[in-house]
Amino acid sequence: MIEIMDTTLRDGEQTSGVSFSPQEKLSIANLLLSDLGVDRIEIASARVSDGEFAAVKKIADWAKIAGYTDKLEILGFIDNGASLKWIQDVGCNTINLLTKGSFKHVTEQLRKTPEEHLEDIKRDVYLAEKMGITVNLYLEDWSNGMENSEEYVYFLVDNLKDLPIKRFMLPDTLGILNPHTTWRYCRRMRNRYPDLHLDFHAHNDYDLAVANVMVATEVGLDGVHVTINGLGERAGNASLSSVIAVFHDHLKIKTSIKEEEINKVSRVVETYSGQTISANQPIIGENVFTQCAGIHADGDNKNNLYYNDLHPDRFGRVREYALGKLSGKANIRKNIEALGIELDETDMAKVTSRVIELGDKKEIITQSDLPYIISDVLKQNEKERKVKIITFAFVLTKGLRPTATVRVEVDGVEYEQTAPGDGQYHAFSKALYKIYKKLNKPIPTLKNYSVYIPPGGRTDALVQTVTTWEFNGKEFRTRGLDADQTEAAVKATEKMLNIIEDMN
């Protein structure tokens, strides 16, 4: 079984603009270990700040009670024991020791010879053993080391492999690898060091992190590093959700991860990090289990012809069917069934036509919009309209009252008027009633005007405007539905005008 190490709280927090509070760090640690089932988590870098010390101490105190201390890891440095002391003081017992995995890094950044660096590493490894701290070893810039200075990599590992080091961790620090180079370099390491525990740490600069992790695992590496939502330096790390799906479905590898918890944890991290998950990100994106084309929904009704192995319920999700101009009856029926509403074929055709019409105005109509659409469609009959509002226009000028121009057809004859008002709808009403007064037609009294926006708070959501009227001693309501609030009110008014025609 492959070992999963999550570094959301360390490498993930190196995402530009991301900084977790101590309570958020504790919450994420709890979710990763208790709910998601991650094998290990890297929670911080040593000696960063007093605030980081307090946050890590909070996690360590919780982990001690929960029995997770051995699953906590902290990035530390070759600093003659200073990082080791920090880790010991905070209550943890595993260091991920950062060493140089390429000749260029050791000679140009540290300005040391390979032999000098080796002695520095040995000193801190033996000191860790004396302090009772487990050592995992990062070979920073290992991918460049294999590409440009392979003999240096072997020199370092050959001289460290018999020391008390539990894991050797191979980072593609600058994200330069592709599946072919990952295969070659990881295979060479596996063949040369068959008895060492080797981890692979990918970065996503070329959008190849998940593919590289897959290949590293195929050639026999023992562990991989991931982050929630692919957070991390620059383009991020390999996303846990995608890696797990690939492992379980393509490689048929077992992991400790509970798939059904992935979406929940991803959403919590999205909130804490402020980094919005892309709508089309595999497994966790908002749209990835949404069928848009009507033909897909029809195929799903016929033995799930458009399903693959990524069933949404595996990941705590549900399959959805988008409503818009590409929708067919099958999409709409799926949504209506989910709402527990029954429609005959005639009404279904009317609703379908209305959804397509609205889809030309907005890209996606949600299931929460659908009850409004059904109510709107089934309560209006286009053939019986004696009054039709042909068009209307508004003029808005700073410091002046809005002006509306309205053209309306009454009994087959068109009329047009313009009027100012205290707001757009008020101006529209005044222009309309100027026409009605000239025609000597009765005018109802507006008793109430309410606007309803479906859940979600989106500015492009469909708006339902409900208007309450009094006419000839009777009170009644009309509804209008549209992506634009004023147009929804106009539609409600048009329905009212046709109702009072029937009352006369």
C-alpha cells in the first residue's frame, strides 16, 4: 500500500497569499488525519516565527491526546541542531531534513563541497538520533541533480543510506520533470537502492504533477507527497483528490484515504486558504459531475451510457444536470424528478422551451431556479394575451430621474409613451398608464412588490418578481421571472394587464 504524505500545512501554505491561523491549522490537521485518513502530514517549517511555534504546539498537543504524534512531520534545516531543538520543544518527533540534492545547489547556494555538506548532514542526523527524533531526508532539487549531476546524487545517498534515516524524499523542486524523465530517474533510484524507503514530491509547473506521481509509483517508489486542492509554491503540488482517483482506478493501488471525505476537506481548505477551486478541477470542481448536453442525460437514462468510474457519490458528491440552452427534456426531467415535481409531456415541452430561452441569456440555470420557471410557465398562456408589452427602454442619468419609454399592443394596436419616475419600474408604470388613460382603461392599484433571488447570492441568478394588485375590490398576485430584475417585474405587470382584461 502506497504511503500518502500531505504537505498542505507546509508547502501548501507557501502558496502566494495563503496563511492559515493556528485554529485553522489545527482544524485542517484534524480533518486530514481523523476524517480523510492521510498517513502522514507535514505541518510547518522549523524556526519560522513565534506564531508558527504556537500553532504547531497547538497541533502537537492535540495529536498527543489523539495518538497521532508519529504522523506529524516538520521541515528542518542543517543548522547544527537548532531545528531539532525547535521540533523537540514544540512536542514533535520527526524532522524532514532539507539537504541539497544537486551539485549546483550545494556549490552555489551553500558554497560548500559535496564532502563538506555530507559531514554537516551526518552531524545533524546523529544528533537527531541522540535526541530521539526520527529523520526523513529531503534531497532538494533532486530532479535537476539527476539531470545534471547524477553522480553527486549517488555520492550523497551512497554515504547516507546506512545512517538512521527512515525515508529519502525525492523532490522535483522546480517542477521540471515529465512522465518520461520521472520514469527514468525514479527507476534508477529504485534499482540502485532497493531497500530504501523512497518518497516522490512533485510540483505542477507544467501541469504534470499528477502524471509524474503516477509514474513514480509505477516504478516502485514507496510514498508520494500531495496537498489539498493542489496548493503549493508557484503552480502548486500534486492534488490529493486527483492522485487518489488515479491510484484507485488506474493503478489499482490501495491507500488509507477515505474518498467520501475528499470533497468536504477540499471545501474547508478552500475557505481557509481563500484560493477558489476551479469549477472544472477534476473530482472537486463545481462542474465536474454536471452533465450539460441533453444527449448525455438521455444516455444516462439508458443504462448510464455517459458514466465513467468516477461516480460522484464516491467523493461525497452528487451528479447534476445543467439547465441551459443545450438542455433537452432528459436534463430537465432529471432535475424535476430530483425536486419531486411531476409534469405531463405538454407542460414539459413548455418548460423546456422556457429553459432554452433563458439559457440564451445566462450560461447555466440551476436546479434552484427551476421551481420559479415552472411556476412562471404554467401560469401564463401566450395565445390568450390581449395586452402585449412589445418593448421598453430606460434612460439613466446621474442627478436626473430615470425615464422610461414603453410600447404596448392592446387588442392588436400598438401605442407608445414616455414618462419620468422615481425609479425604473416607477417610470415604466407611469409611461404605461399614460397609454391606459388615453384609452380610457381602468388602472389597478399596486399593493406590494417583492423580489426573490434563489439561494447562492449570485448576481446572475434568475430573479422572481411577485407583484400584488387590487382591482374592482379583488386582490391578486402575478409573477415574472428573468435574469434581470426589472424585466421580471415587466413580465409580472403584463400578466396583470391580461388578468384585468378578463375581469372587465
